[in-house]
Amino acid sequence: MPLPPVLARAPLPIIGAPLFIISHPKLVIEQCKAGVIGSMPALNARPATQLDEWLAEITETLAAWDRDHPEQPAAPFAINQIVHKSNDRLEHDMAVCAKYKVPIVISSLGARVEVNQAVHGWGGVVLHDIINNTHAHKAIEKGADGLIPVAAGAGGHAGVKSPFALVAEIREWFDGPIALSGAIGTGAGVLGALACGADFAYVGSAFIATEEARAADAYKQCIVDCTSDDIVYSSLFTGVHGNYLKPSIRNAGLDPDKLPEGDISTMQFGSAGGPKKAWKDIWGCGQGIGAVKAVVPVAEMVARLKREYDQARRRVCAA
């Protein structure tokens, strides 16, 4: 099946994953200008009224870029919506997205028919996070246009399935858009995502170590200094299993090898959302950070990914 027109506009087969707290207009804009679909969580805008200001900034800046660079138009952008029932901002944030006709909505933590219908009403496309084939079926049944399989090693709320197994199972019945998430930090990894059946690679953690990311300098440097050996998988901090940097857990006075289980029923999204204040300095991160050697501008990060992607394609063609 051909990609929806808005997704086909992306110059590179890469989506910059929405990063809690870290993604904001400056990062999204630079990702889109560099040819990557940039994204951010709606909940990063605080107070809620800031979301209107941010979407105005993104849409106006990218429109100006396209006018000035017709030979190199920007990629479209996406907004992530947490559709969990505890998100008391969802209705407000969806109304703001409708005002700006956000081209792509990434939905997480539940699939909602009414959310998908609303996005389709203004002409947008919905991609839904899933961690297994069962959730994938439910998301499509409820009207999502595409899927984001969050496989083993991904940053954020990651699953445990091999990307090869998960995408293969989904492709047995679904021929729509797939953006694969799971420890992708190199251009070769981007090509690998496409080779196993995805349309896009979903890259998050590498973008934390960029100059435009709204993350503490110590967080960025930790990504530069660490490798996959420094990632721990735990449900303690949000109630949902995710991957985190071990040094940040140790800095919080905890033993990363002996963490208790968390409870999602205590987690809140929306006006009071996010990790508990006690965990605000616990840093999420995926396993694909070994290739990150320095904090660089987004444009330089994307240029590296594209260079490596092209090199990997040539190697495969020559084999």
C-alpha cells in the first residue's frame, strides 16, 4: 500500500520520536528542516495554553522555510497524544491540534476511536504505539492509520519483542505505514528497519544529545559517555516498563540492578502528569546510543544518519 501523502513527503525514512520534557518547537523545527519528521508530546507544553503558541511557532516557521527553500521543503511534523484515561488535558490538546490541522498524531498508552476520528476529520494521519501484535490489531481496528512497534531496546516505554519478529508478525496482515522503534542510532539501523518491513525508523535517544534538545547538559553527556550496557529496563518510575540510564538511577540513590516494580495506577498524565517529582532526574534512554560520540546540532546528527544510510545501501547493493 502506498504511504499516505503526508508521510510520503518526508525526505528521509526517519521519524524523530517525541521525547518527554525534551522535545519542544526548536528541536521539532530543526528535525523537519533537516528532512526528518519531527515530533513532540502535547504534554510538554506547560501550561496547556502554551501548546497553541508552540504549534503556531512550528507551523509558521516551517511554512516560511518552505517558501524560502522550494528545492528542499521541510518534512511534516507530528504531535504525540497520551490517550490514557488519566490525561485530563486530552480534549483541550486535541482541540488545539485541530485548530492547526496537525498533519500527524502519534497516540500512546491506549487506542481511542474518537481520537482517530477527530484526526481524520481535519485530514490528519494517526500512528499508534504498540508493543505486541495483539495491541497492533486493536489499534487498527479502532481506526489508526499506521503503527509504531516499540521493540526491545527502545527508549521510553519499550516492549521486549525482537523487531524482526514483531514487524514480521504485523506484516502478515497489515500493509499500512510502520515506523519501527528499537535501539536505532545509526544509518545502518535505519536501513535495517526498512529491510525487515518498516517504512520508517523511529529514532529518539540519539536526538537527546543534540544542541537543540531541551535536556540537561549532564543528561546529554551521559548519553555520549554510555553504551547499551548502561541501560536498565524497569517499571518503577512510571508504572510502565521503560529503559533508563543506569548512572541517573545511581545518582538518585537506587541500585539499578535491584529495582522494585512500579504501579501504573499511581501514574497521572495531563495537568499533573509525568514521572513523580522524586524521579524527575531519572533519564530515559534506549540501547542504541553507542554511536553517539558528541553533542551536535540536529542538522549534523541527521547528516550522519543519512551518510551512514547511504553507505549501508551501497554495501548491500554491492554484496
